[in-house]
Amino acid sequence: MGVEIILAALATLPTGPGVYRMLDGSGNALYVGKARSLKKRVVTYTQIERLPERLRRMVSETASLEVVTTHTEAEALLLEANLIKRLKPRFNILLRDDKSYPWLMITADREFAQLTKHRGAQSRKGSYWGPFASAWSVNQTIQALQRVFLLRTCADTVFTNRSRPCLLHQIKRCSAPCVGRISVADYGALVDQARAFLSGRAGSVQRDLATEMEAAAEALEFERAASIRDRIRGLTHIQGSDVINPESFTDADVIAIHQAAGQSCVQVFFIRGGRNNGNRSFFPAQARGEAAGDVLGAFVAQFYDDKTPPPLVLLSEAVPDAALLAEALTVKADRKVEVAVPQRGEKHAVVQHAEINAREAMERKLAESAGQAKLLAATASLFALDRTPERIEVYDNSHIMGTSAYGVMIVAGPDGLMKSEYRKFAIKGGITPGDDFAMMREVLTRRFSRAIAEDPDRTERTWPDMVLIDGGAGQLSAAQAVLDDLSINDLPVVAISKGPDRDAGREWFHTAERPAFQLPPRDPVLYFLQRLRDEAHRFAITTHRASRSKKIVTSELDDIEGVGVARKRALLNHFGSARGVKQAGLRDLEAVTGINRATARLIYAHFNPGATID
């Protein structure tokens, strides 16, 4: 095992570029790496004395080796990043980034374009700008653009059914194309100006508006001139309100790193069109003891695995194989991408600003972690746990009279809530509607049966140190029965129930070892456990509502043969709801874009069985 496995594999390893995977005895990836020459790179793992402790442990656990050859080393780098993000090997530096980024979109499939926020696949016809660091960032941009360009933000279903201007028109944030207050040509000019501004041509837009204002004033159209003046002021405010608002470049990502207490914080600023689209902090996992440049290099490769890099990437530290990284990003973007570490000028100032943000984010995290550690230690003391818990799992259910029933699990640890570990459990059939005990039994049975199958020896950090259940003594008994059936006898389980009149702060705690008890109203551990319980409840309610909404919107249309996703979308966009489709007449159905006469007759017949169709 280990070195012997690697030595045995060397005889058949190719000398060209590719990606290698070190696997443990169960076939799980321990480490993923890329190489210009697979044979020359892998042989270094047989020289144990030259490896850091982390890689020595990796080699000792290696049971097999797999390789994938590529045409170039740049392709190998891209494949390595993809595999690391997908497989999450225990000995690689990992980027924790499981969220999609919002974009700003101006649609192009309607006569009057809509300005809106967009996530996911960019399949709708239109122009996209982004990414933005958060929904807040893109919402702020939309509000600012409304004041300057007066574009509509309402959904198509609202737009087509309005009979008078909405409040946004009254407060001068929309030109009210829904009721004909602006012509198609004039609205198109506003759309063109917005696109020019978002593409980095703010100066030309401001000059055009100034010319238009002067012309209106000369024509004695003072009200129109005042309106354009207000738009110019709004445009000036947008250009001057960003912390980072560079003039020497328009599209770039600024990535800086700060290290402290064995941890790394990477700060990313998104600069698009010369404006700051917001920033986000990342804390790569398994980066303890690694040099800043190594962490930053691994981060950048994984960060752009599922997104297109901008023409310029500014870094705070030199990274290994910077030229190779730039080549790989160029392949990814299908155009030239420059990776630079600026030393002076405006670019250097922007990077320094990102470094300050990285340091401040790290300081906040360390302060939060210190407080979290104290709460976890106090929790261990309260419930007489063998050690301070590193993983607390909290369970809750949500349903309405047994329908759309879901159970959820949230996870908390030393770094706070671990949202990537949250899980949803759709409650399956065979349970009496509203039987909360049976739901909890099903959730825990599925959770811990899988845990036993995947990690029977509990060598991974996927087993909890404590289980917290939203409920009273009955839920505690149901949970204990499940664990007893699975022969899990050493897992502490605590149930938390509401106090008299369901008052927060008067909760009762139930355990198998002692009678139910309460904590003092201002006890920090009480607040901590309340927050965990409330987070589980929030997640359960959100999951249940999403499931219920999906069923309400789509169930009636799903049963119609020949009506697929595109036609369902067209029907819902036209009528606003499944009920609107159900109540529509045959001619109304035929008027929907994408619905031909035969399909309209099919839909009408489905909702009106026995009706005569002319």
C-alpha cells in the first residue's frame, strides 16, 4: 500500500500531460493533481522524506492510482480543477463555492425589453452582464439603472395586463411602456443607452444626454430638459458611488489573499464595465500550512471551473505556473486572458483594497470562530458530552395536513452553519398524514442507514457528535428507537420543545439521561440552541413551500400529453397561472405564442371534457 502501489503503477504511466487521482481502499479520491509529464510527477510521491506531512499521510492511505491523459498541460489544469470541485478530495485545497452568481439581463424577446435579475443557464434571448457578487449587488444596480434609463422591471404577465401606470412611473423610475406613455422607438433608445452604459461606455451616454438636454432647453421643452437633467445626476451618482471604480480597465476580477492563524481568506472583486459589481469572501478548506501563492493558484483554477473568466485577472500574490494558468483560462474563455500581479498604479491600488477586505473578513471570521468555540464547549459541558462537538445535526419536519411533507437536516460546527451539508428528505408514502413521529423516524432511518453504509468505522467527519431535534419527549423517543434499531448506542440526542404559550426563552430540553430541564432566560447556550432550532425550522418551511408551489403551478399542466416544458412556460407566461390556463377559452389558447390550433384543442379538451369543440 502507499509507496508500493505508486511504484507498481509507474511502469505503465505515460510521459505526456494529464491528471492523476490517488484513491483509498473504498475508491474515494484522496488527491487530484495535474502534470506536464505524469510519470515524472507521480514518481516524486515515492520520495517520502521530501514530502510535507499532509502528502505523506495521503501516500500512506493510497490504495490505487488512476490517470487521464490530455493533449496539453493547460487542458490538464482545467480537468484537475473540475475533478477537485466535483470529487472534493481530502488532501487537496478546496474552494467552498456551491452557489450560482446573479447576472443582470436586458431581455430581447419582447417589443419592450425588461431589466431584470437572472440566475442559471442563459437560455433566454437577451443581453447579460455580470457576474455580481450577490443578489444585493445586482438589485442595487437595477434600482440605480431604473432612475437613469427608466426601463421596466415588471414580469411579462404583469406588463401585459396593466391598464394604468404603476407606482414606479409615479416616482420616475419607469417610462410606463405598458400603457403607451413612450413609443417603441424612444424606449428602444433608452435600452440602447443602458446597454452602452453597462458595456463601459458611460462617458458617451452622459454626453448624449447632455446634448439632448440642451436641445430640449433650446426648444423651450423645460419639463423634458429637467427630466433629462435628473437622469444625468443619477448617472453621475452611479459612476461616483463605487468604492472601486477604475478608469484604466473595464472588465477584471481582483483576487487577493490574507492568511492568519493557519487559515486563508480569499477576496474576489468583480469589476465589469469599469464598475464594482460587489465582492465576496472565500475560505478555502484544507489550506492550513500552505503558502499564500499555492492557495491562490489552486483557488483561481477552481473558481473559474464553472464560469468564464474576464480578460484580466489581478492577483495579490504570484502563483506557481502563472503562464500555464493564464493559458488555461484563455482556453476556457476562448479569448486571451491576462493574469497579473500589479506592482504600481491604479491596478495595484485596487488589489491593495481587496487585500484590506480580505484581512478584515479574516479578522471577523476568527472573532466569530472564537465565540463559536466557547458556545460549543459550553454545550458539551451542559449535556456531558465526551468532547467538544465539531458537528451538530439538527432535524425538523414541515407539512400541511401531511401534504408536501419534508424533513430536513442542518449542520453546525466550529465555523458556524455548514450550509453545504444541509439535506432535504422528501417523506415517502406509507405514513399517516400529519404523523410527525413517523416522519422523524423515516428521516433518521434514511440518514443513519446511509451513514453506516458509507462510513461504518466513522473515520470521516460525516458523523455528528450530537443530534438536536425540534420536538419534545415523543420525538426524543422516536429518535432513540431508530438509533437503537441501527445499533447506534453512543450518539447523544437532545430534543428541544417550546415552553408555556410557545414563548421563546422558556424551552424545555429533553435527554435520555436526565429529566427535562430549562436554562436561564439569558443563557448564551440557550440562544445558541434556539438559533440552531430556528435555522432548521426556516430551512424546513422554505423546502416545504418550494415543493408546494411547484405542485400548485405545474401539476395540472403536467398531465396533458404533448405539452412539454416550453409550451408550459408559454402558457404560464401568457395566463399567469395554471388556473388561468384552465379557465381560458379555445381562441385564447390559440392566441398563445407557440401553441398551434391542434395543441390548443388538446388543452381545452383536457380541462373541459365532453365540451363541443367547433
